[in-house]
Amino acid sequence: MNIRYFAAAVVATLLLAGPGSAQSAADLLQQGIHAQETVGDLDGAIAIFRQVVASPSTNKLLAAQAQYQLVLCLLQKGDRTGAAKEIQALERNFPDQPDLLNKAHKAMGGGETFLPAPWGERETVQLNIKRDGASTGETLFYSVEPDPGDGGPNKPNPKGAVLMWELNTAKTKRSVMLEVDRDTMQPIPMPGGRTADPVLASNDEMGDPAATALIGPLIDIQASVFLMRRLPLAVGYKTTLTSLPFAVGQATPKKLDLAVTGIEAVQTSAGKYNCYKVVFGAIGQTFWFDVDASRKLVKFQSGNAVAEVAAMWVGEDLAQVALAPFKAAGLTVIPHASRGHYTDGVVCMSNNCSISVEATKVYTPSADIPQSLQQAFQRELRARSAEFSGNVRVPGTFDVRGNGVQTLLIGGQQALSCLADRAVDGPDHMKTTYYIVWIQTENTLLKVTTRFVSDIAVWRWRLDQILNTVKLP
């Protein structure tokens, strides 16, 4: 039944059964519905409906109808949090009105209304961070992958989506990976009825001050940024988000009110976007989401920290890109599951020669690639100087051979190679030789690490032939 006619029927019944006070409340209810449906004055209608509900002389059926109209008005305003509170009042004060309760829950949708997922398969978005207007080299990545299964009895779940974000500051790295149902955005149920915990990774033992400004929905252990992309954002829209910050010493979920305050043009290095401006007033954070179908996060601001989109990739299976040349050479390849914008695998060339392959989606302007390759080499030196076997540090040396670092082109792509010996301290003084090659384009960094025990020249010669066939996007 149409809401207006339902209300009119209620009013007619009360006119026959009630005294003059009911007549007054009925008139007010009709005025409120007129303001809501005909004039479009939602704030005025809300004030009238609240007056009807609050009046002690109002017939209970009229009060229940006014309470229901409050739910509809707040939903029209985009205030789902307020609407939920009015539904609770309807349940609490008018439990004998099941028809109105059912209609209210149906209008609310039983929970947050999600738009269809705006991302494509294997989407990755990179944002670069500035502080006080200056680029810092810090990055944020958000990615969506299909459920990979485990290569064994657990087959890929067609309803599952693996969500991941990663923050890289000057000193630390943090990441979260979680699997959710594509439709509901809820964690995927596991055998036994429990849900899988998010997979957390961090080397931030002391609490990195550089990450403090980013704590909140931007870097939490829930699907907040992905969830916001599926909300029915519109100017005036409001709701409440639950955020669990990924910070040392913080383990309490926070209820945060968000509001869409307008649409703004945002200029970034990746282009110009029209964006919904989403404000979390209580924590002083603002997000800008593209109004087009992708709804990607374009910009974030908290204090002096700003993150802006630098690149977006969709559809590329990074594991296939990284490992295809080795498969084509007829070698045994053991791929590992992709983790966001990163993937790795192992290639077996012989009993005394194994290769690890790592690929990372990262946007780097062509002019900055030589510096990026040198930084990758320096990271390798630092890592090898503190090498671990399991949880035990293995003392030793990592000595780059003379002229062992070379800048070169591989298949027309900028590259850097390193030949070094890792000697383990002890009576045997066992030595392993490493040949490491980095190949980088504007969109991808590939690292190939080869460990030799003997026949170094022969296996390097074979490997170089394969590397010359690598074509990175």
C-alpha cells in the first residue's frame, strides 16, 4: 500500500474513534507527510513527526506512524545511523505494530546498503604520500584479488575476495590481508563456524611516528577503505563506520561517523578527478573518492600528511607475468599466491641451482628508475648483513665481487645485477654465491635471486638467456 494512502487510512480510523486531541495529531501527521513527500522539506517534516511522537495526547497508532515516517525521512537524507536509532525506538515503543516494523526494516535493508563492487579483478591502486606538501617516498597500496585456494584440497572460493593494503614509510612496513564475501563484505566463514582472522604483518616494534597521522580507516585491520567504495555516497549522505586501527597498543574498535560534505575536483599526478569528499570529523581525517564507476580512493588527508593516487592497475596476474619466461624455458616452476601488489615463486634449474622470483607492482617514473634500482640493491645489502635462518641469525659476510654490480639493459628494460658471495662464519666457512638481477619498468619491479654452489658461469649463462625474454608491463 502507498505510504500516503496508508497514513490517510490510519487518520480516517482515528477520526471515527478518537477525541479532538487525536484530530490535532492526525492533522499534524498529514502536514508532515505533505512536507516530506510533496514539498521535499525533510527537516520540517522531521520536526513535525517528532512533535507527533512526543505529544502525550497522541493516539498510539498515530505516534507509531509518525515514528515510521521519521525512519523514511532520515533514510532520504542519507542518515542511516539516525534511521537505525529511530527503528530501535519503533521496536521499543511500538512492538504491537509489526507491519510498520517490517516496512521500516525493509526500507533500511537490514544493514548497510552496498553498491555493486566497483573494482575489477586483480585491481591495485598506489598512493604516494606527502608531508607538508613535499614527497616523502612513502607509499600506500590497496588491492583486490580473487580467492586463490591453496593449490590442494581447498579450491578457490568464487564468492571470496582477498583484500589487502600495505603502508611503506621510511622506517617501517605494515600490511593487512583479509578475505571477505564479495556480496556482504563480511569475513568468509571457516570450517567450524569461525571466521579467518586478518593476516597482519609489521616490522614496527616501537611504534613509527610517521604512521601516526594515518591511523584510522586508512590503515586499519578491517575493510574500511574498500567498504567506503561500495557505500551509496551522495552529498549529504551519513553513516557510521567501525574502524580498528593497525597501531601498536590499540586493539579497540572505534565507531566513527562519516559524512559526504560535497563534490570537489582533485588534481593529482595521475590526473584530475571529481570526487566525493568524505569527512570523519571526530578524528580530523578526510577522504576523496572518485565519483565515476571505479570509486577509487584518490586522496586522503590527516594533518600534514596527504596521500594521492599515483597509478591503478586492473586485470594483470602478476604471478603469470613474473614466472612465464621460466615456464617457457621448460623449467619447474612453483608459484606462490599473489599478495596484493606483490608475488613470488621458486624455479628449479638443477640440484645445485635454485631461483627465487619476486615481482612488485609499483609506479616509478622512468627518470627515477636508476635511483630505484640502486635503492633495491642497498636494501639487499642491509638484508643480507642480518640474514636469518628460521628465527636464528646466521653470522657471516656478504661480499660483492669487484665489478660485481652492473647497470644494464635487459630486453630494452632498465636493470641492475649483483654478483656476491655469502660466507657463513664457523669451522666449515661454507660459501654460497648469489647472482641477483633487478629489472624495472614504470609499473613493475622484478627481482630474480639465484643461489649457486658450483658451475656458476654455466648457470648464469643459461639464466641470462631466459632473462633476455622477460617483458614487464
